[in-house]
Amino acid sequence: MEIQFLGTGAGVPSKQRNVTSIALKMLDERNAIWLFDCGEGTQQQILKTNVRPRKIEKIFITHLHGDHIFGLPGLISSRSFQGGEAPLEIYGPKGIRSFILTSLKISETHLKYPLKFIEIEKPGLIFEDNGFKVYCEELDHRIQCYGYRVEEADFQGELLVDKLKELNVPAGPIYKKIKNGEVVELSDGRVINGKEFIGESRKGRIVTILGDTRLHPNSLKLAENADCLVHESTFNREESKMAKSYYHSTSTQAAQIAKDGNVGLLLLTHISARYLGKAVYDLEDEAKTVFPSTKIVKDFDIIDIPMKKD
């Protein structure tokens, strides 16, 4: 599992940073990519990566400000011409369906695949299958805005083959039953409890990606025990009053959420074009005084989310 940042800027594109879009790459886990927000020029950014639009399975929109959605019509259209035939699910606040369908209708765009819209009406669990769950909570921005928490299912422990061999349990289909935790009887009459021959399970990973927000309790709720937290950092610590006025966060506020939430790694994004050169890394240094495991990201950065250690 990897996170690749396709755009890390705030508000408008700049020479250094495009506007917001984040790819959660789960190619090994489900042969798919989930996109979080899709600002203007996202498909141009994708051309500079190994992301394939046909692999994009779901798009999660945090809110309907232009720097988070203006890239959607172009990307959705191009996906039709790049081998995308599988359905595409789009999650977001009420209004995202109307925005996309109106854009496609006026431009007479015809897709080769179905779109499914999930307009969020109630926070909480919004997606679940055997591999992943996705939760969302409303944040505190000028318009309705959500943060998302992606939870990977725990991994079953490995079959303790060496232990079975020590007991002269013959290999074969019976191993599958044992791994499923079943009680099996061997040909010699011995009874094996499969649960005694399975190693400890491993916890799945948790990735939290927040939209634009002021400091809010739901940020902490979504971030709790996450392996990775992606948080906006539109202002520095000296501009906390301005951050509150514009419904955004400072670098140190993001770091406090990471610290209080027992997060593994904090990734700062949504960086204002006002910050260039050293000023960018000053934001990172500020955050590190509160939460040392912090990194400020730039466009095209790839962050690996490793499996949890035993």
C-alpha cells in the first residue's frame, strides 16, 4: 500500500504545486487505486506517474471547493479512452452527483462505463467489504467537508507447517482445513484442532485522509491509531487566528492531532503558495516540535505504508 501525492497545493495551482489530489495505491491488496479529491489538472499530473486511470476504482471527495473537484470531468472522460470499463464509484457531499452529471451532459460526454454516486448523508461507515472499511466524519470548513478513515482488515495468521511436520501430519488438502481452524481427524485416529496450528493474526493498516478543516474533535476521532495521517497545513503557527478565520489549520495543530491520536506518521499537505523554499520546511520544523514523525510532502512524493510488525 502506497500513497502518492498528485497535488499538494492550496487554493490555486502554482509553479511548485498543483491543487489537491491523493492516490491511495492498493495494487497488491486489490489491484486498484482509490483517489481522494481531484483538483484541476489532476489528469496531467497522472501522466507523470505510473497511475493508470482504468485502475481507479473509487474517488472520495472531501468537499466541493473547486481546488478539490475541478479535475473530475476531464479525468472521468479520459478514463473511457484509456481502457476503463469497470464501474467507478464516487463518494462525496451532496451536490457531487449534480456537478459531474451536469458537466458530462453539457459537454456531450458519453462514458463506456457506469458511474455510481454515493452522496454522504450520514457520517460513519460508508463502505465495507472483506478487505477494507471506510469511515467518514464531518469536519469544520466553510462548506460541508469530510475526512476519511480507511481500515484494512486484519491478516489471518500463517499456518504453522513446521509444527505439523513435527507431528507427522501429512501434507495435502487437510492443511487447508487446519488453516481454516477446523477440527480434523487424521487417518490414524488423532484429532487436530486447527486453531492450535495458526500463528498470531496481524493487524491491518489504517490510513486517514482529512479534507480542509479547522481544529475539530472529529479529526482526532478519524486519526486515532492511524499508521498514516494526511492533514492540511495551510498556515504556520503564527497565523492561527487567520487559520481559524479561513477555516483551515496550522502545522502545529495538525501535529497535535497526530500526537493525541497516537499516529504513526504525519504527512502535511495543502500548502499555500505563499510558502516557498525554506519557509516550506519551517512548517515541517514547527510541526516536529510537537510530533517528530512529520513530513511535509510535495507533488509526486510516494509514501510506503508498511505492514505492521508483529
